[in-house]
Amino acid sequence: MIQEQLTAETMEETSLVYLMKNYANYNFWANLTLVNWLKTHPEALLEQEVLSSFKSVKLTLAHILQAQEYWYSILTKTEFKFREYGSLNNIFDSLLKQSENLATYITAIGENKFNEKTEIQSPWFTSDFENFEYVLHVFNHSTYHRGQIITICHNLGITGAPMTDYNFYNVVAK
């Protein structure tokens, strides 16, 4: 009975659809795991400037949040507005809420939406890719900057970061 259910479920979703949905949930989990760990450290330390492309953990988190909001607006065809995020706790809360919203949206759409092309003309680039390319990009971007946050933390003397690897999520955390 269980094997039949698994077969039926996998036949309904292509590998691409499964991967996009799993990555959406992974991204939410990884951001939650990182934020929960960061909350155990002094706010002043997380706002301290270091040599990096974004000068602090706080600014890097704000960048992840802003990028996720931007790509969410592209995927949902809604307006994107740059905004100030305020305190570190506000960034924590906003990032988790946005990651959850992104995961909810991604897990609700089907293969046709992933394969649909979306044209983008922005001040930074022009593209006309299928949506799954944008979805993969936003998650890859967040992963990159989560790693950068760990490096910033190491430079500040903060160690013991949690594992937020995709395979760890699939094997242990899911």
C-alpha cells in the first residue's frame, strides 16, 4: 500500500517540480535554522562591520531578504519596492515570513508555471527564462549568502554554526 502511494505521488510530479518544491522547503528550513542560531548571539556583534561584500551579518541578512522579495515579486508578477528593514529582529522575522511565503507559493504551483517564461527588464539585466531558472537562482543566491554569513561570523569569533547543507536537510532534517 505505501509503495503504491509513493509511486502514484512521484508519477504526478516530474523531477523538476519535486526539486523546486523541495528546494523551497529547504530554503525556509535553512533560513530558520540559521536565524535561530544567530538569535543566540549578541545583536551588537551581528551588526559589527567586517571586510566583506556586505559589511555585517545584519546587512547580509537584509540582502538575502531583499533578493527573495524581489524574486517573489517576479514569480508572482507583483510590484517590488525597496524598503528599509529596521532592527535585526525585524530582519529575522521578515526573512522567515518571506521564506515561508516563498515556500508556500512554490509548493502550490504546478509544472506549467515552472516552465512558463517570464521576461524581466530591470536596471541590472534583461532575461526571458523559464520560471524554474529564477526559482533555482533565488535559492542558490540565499545559500551563497548563508555561507557568507558563516564566514563573517568566524571572523567575529562566532563558531558552532548549524549545518544547513541541502543533503543534510534531505537526510536528517526533513
